[in-house]
Amino acid sequence: MTTVRSFERSEALRSHAQTLTPGGVHSNVRLASPKIFFERGKGAWLWDIDGNDYVDYLLGQGPGFLGHAPDDITDAVTEAVRRGMVYGAQHPLEVEAGERFLAAVGWADQVRFGVSGTEVVQGALRLARAVTGRRRFVRFEGHYHGWLDNVLVTVRDHEATAASKGQLDSHVHDSIMLPWNNAEALEATLAEHGSEIAAVIMEPIMFNTGAVLPRQGYLERVRELCDKYGIVLIFDEVIAGCRVGLQGATGLVGVTPDLATYGKAVAGGWPVAALAGRADYMALFGTGEVNHSGTFNSSVMSAAAVAATMRRFETDPPYERIRAHGLALMDGLVELGARHGLPLRVQGLPMAFHASLGEDPAPFHDFEGLNKRDLAGYAELAKLFAQYGVWVAGRGIWYVSAAHGPAELEEALSRVDAALSSR
Ligand code: PMP
């Protein structure tokens, strides 16, 4: 179906929702999206309450890596939770989940499960401060590490400020903000401040603003510098983990961090995050010297979801299929852009790529480069795609799942074509 749809029921429900919930949404990330109410998701498809269908390339901002409601994971979780949900104690499934997860990512000795990426990032930073006895950390322009006070920032002209009213400004100064993919900038900062820095935290592939790979040799240099100054290197793999390959970005780039955070793709859509790392650092949680807690950590539901997701990766790894789909989709979008006289650019990896509008066809390598694109123009385009039945994020990221096949590819491209024709 490629005609413009009606959203009457969503609009009515949105008006009602706004009386109950600020902005009608439960996460501020959704404030800028079309306020569509979905009724159902299966595989690569979504259906809204007006009966419109969508090929989904947003995947709930990433968790739907195996598609919506994957039968094997749903069955495993349902069967497990019939026996109970939260014990405030241990259960065998969490051991299986931990073992399979560590085998999948390959490099880490130990893991703690949590619920959200935001909280495991905080666990990693706390652990790094405990290990080093230092306070500050280095982070990078355009990288997102959750919504809490010490990591949420707005960057303008390389200056980081609190992004939210009510946020403690002082926490923003716990970190030094640097341009990413720039070894000289890190080198110069550490030459001056190296002995004060507990951690360097980054997305090893920058997915939150663009889909940008590290430059040749950059991460190796970061690793060397962290070793030189006794700094804990944290990779935030909440998006990349188990998505860009089973071993995540760490496997792809061949550089090993000390700690890494995971979420989204590791649990087939269920709310699970993980903090993994070196045994000698992780041991501080085990002795109780460093606190990491949470009522819902490794619930039966989440352990079952992780274990089943890892089993799926072992028995039916989706990476080659996703790669083929993603590459064809990227090519198709560029071609449609050209045919409609639109400077549509794509870059990144087929599992998660970034689309933008810009006259310069060369890929960008950092946050500054992204900001030279027509971001507002693309956000409008994403809304138009939604009206024509392709559900994508306004910030340009396209996620491909194990459930996207040739039929979805053809349908998505024909819908994008129709959307572009309507302009
Ligand atoms: N780190 C990264 C790299 C992320 O992309 C996100 C979420 N998009 C987070 C941390 C925070 O995760 P959550 O939304 O689950 O708290």
C-alpha cells in the first residue's frame, strides 16, 4: 500500500494520552517522532491502530534485532516466567545467560546484567573511578551514554553544557568533551590531564549521531594512551553489541576495552543491558567494594531472553542475511534519492546505517561533519516515510533486523519511491 494513510485514531488517542502523560510519551526521545500508536508488531512489520502497516527500520531504537515478537524468544521467556519472575536471588537461567553471552562477545571475563543502557554506563563509570581512584572521564562529541546528569549534554562549538533544565551543571564538568576520531586531541588532553582521568568512554562505532566507523589506527592509539596513563577504556556497545557482528564493535575493530556496556540487541527486544569486562575490575562488584544493584537485574524474564537470543545467534546467525539486506537497501535509497533529485547520502554498516541529506557525497567522520548535513530536512523526510509506511528514526539511523527479507526490501523501496514522488 503506497497511498497516504489516515491516522485518525492515533490522533484521537494522542489527545487523550497528553492529558495523562507529559507530551503523550514516556521517553523524551519520542517527543519529536510522529505520534502514531501501534497495535502490533511481528517480524519486520508494525501495524498501527488505524490499520496502517509499516516496514520497520527503527526496531524500537534498536532492540528488535530479531524482528518483533520472535517466536523462539517469546516462547522461551513465556515458558520461563510461568515458574516465577523475580526471586531476589539466583536462578540457573542467569548462569546460562551469562555463559552464553560471554562466549558470544568473546573478550570479556565476567558480566553483570541490568535493565537499561543508562544504568550500566553508570556502573562502568563508577567501577572505573573505584579502580583508578580518579574522578573525571573523557567522552566524545555526538556520543550518547544515557540521560543521567553526568552524561547528558548539548555540544555547541565544541562546548558541552547541560542538556536539560534541572540537570546539575557541576556533573557535566566531571567529563572532558573531545572530538571523536581525533587521536591528537586525546593525546594532547591526556598529556595535560592524564593523571586525573578515570575512564575514556566512547561508542567504538559512533551510532548516535551518524553511523561512523573509527579511522584506521584510531582505537589502537586510544588503547595505547589509556594504558600509558592507567585509564580504564570503556566501550559503550549498547547499539553495536551483538549487532554489527556477534562480538560487536570490539570484534569488528579488533581493539579490546577494559569494560563494555551492552543492551538493545542482546535480548531479542526484552529490556536487558549488560556490563562486561576484565575479571580483576569486575571483582570489585563481587567483594561489595563497588555497589551495583537492581531489583530487576537478571530477572527470569531477562535471563531467559538473553539465553534464547544467544542460542539463536549460535544456531542461526543472522549477520550475513542482514548484511545483504542492508547493503541492497543502502544502494536502493541512494538510487531513489538520485532519481528524485535529492542528495540522499548513506554511510555506516548494513546492520545500522545512517541516511542524511547533504550536497557533499563524502562520508563524515565526526559530529562536526554530521552537523553540516541538512538534519531538519532529513527529519521531515523521515516523517514523510512514516506516512507512506516506512518507520524510521528522524535522526537518520536505519536498523536492519534478522526478519527483513526480500519482500520487505522491495516493499520499503517502493514506499520510499512513492513518498519521494509525493513531494
Ligand atoms: N549508550 C548508548 C550508546 C545508547 O545508544 C543508549 C540508548 N540509545 C544508551 C547508552 C542508553 O540506553 P537506555 O536507553 O537503554 O538507557
